[in-house]
Amino acid sequence: MISEKIVALFIPIICSLGAFTMIVFIRKFENDEKMAMIAKGIMPPPKGLKVNPANSLRWGLLAIGVGLGLLVGNFLETSLGFSEDVAYFSMIFIFGGLGLLASYFLQMKINQKEESESQG
């Protein structure tokens, strides 16, 4: 029988080889797709990451909300005697949700401003 130590040794090796193989095949298929597009006369999209400011706003306000939730949860636990689980989890979700709502309304305001500037 195969010993447990040998199996434990092979797991990271197999995972690493699998990840490497996956990356190689993804790159190969992306290249094949671009070559097919060029052969048909279609210009492939430029490579590079596009930063969406709306996503940055959303994630930033979510992080602020979670941080405030942790702070308020700590206050509720230490000062008012709330249960640790209730204080932290409820405040994280409440303030995280408020952060997402704030990002939604700010983004709507920005979109309306851009719309009015483009029309006028």
C-alpha cells in the first residue's frame, strides 16, 4: 500500500503541475483566438487592464463600511455587553451594506452629472 507520507508529498507536486499546465493551455488558446481574429481581418482588443472607477469607489466604500462595522462591533461588545458574534457580524453587514448603498447613490449622482454635461 502507498504510505500517507508519499501521498502527502505528491499532492503539492501534482497541484503545481496542474496549475502550470492550465496556465500554458490558457495562454495557448488565447493566442490561437487572437491569430484566428487576425486571419479574419478583425483587430484583437488591446491587452491590458482597464480600471473602472466605479469598482474602486464600490470597494473603497465597502472597506470603509466594514472597518466602521468592526469598530462599532467592538464598542458594542466592550461597552454595552453584546455577544461577540452578534456585535461583530451584525455591524459588519450593516455598515458594509451602507457602504455599498452609498457607492450606488454616489455613482448614480456621478452618472447624472456626466449625462447633463454631455447633453448641455
